[in-house]
Amino acid sequence: MAHSAPSRKRPATLGTVAVLLIVAIIGALWVPIYARSTPKLGPFPFFYWYQLILVPVVAVLSWICFLLLKTRPTPDAGPGDGGGAQK
């Protein structure tokens, strides 16, 4: 049973992830941004189409954060290189 060391992300990567997630949260929680009825898009007031646009935007931001934080698997040791797992 082999334990791998926890991966350490660079502070710039963690900062970028934090900013992206904060932008996503503030976009939904800062109500004065979208608490109005004009402009309208067809019969829908601004509030509704803002929320409908916000959902995919937050999904994309979350996906980018996932990609930034995703860890790469360590390559398995091949035969003959002395790094094989013991049973």
C-alpha cells in the first residue's frame, strides 16, 4: 500500500480559484445587481434572464476551478526501473 504525498498547488493557482468562486458567489448574492424589471428581453424582466444566464456562467467558472485544482496521477513504475509496487 503506497501513500502519495498531498499535492501542493501554487499560491497563484489557489488565488485564481478563490477569485473565480467569489465572483460566482457575489453574482448570485448581490441582489441589487439584478433586482429590477428593466430592461426586458421579450416578456421576461431582467431578473429572470440574469438568473438564466448566471447558471451556465457559474457552471463554467466552477469547471475552470476544477481543472485548475485537478491533480495529475503519478505515473506507475514500469518493469525494470526499480520503482514497482511491492505486494
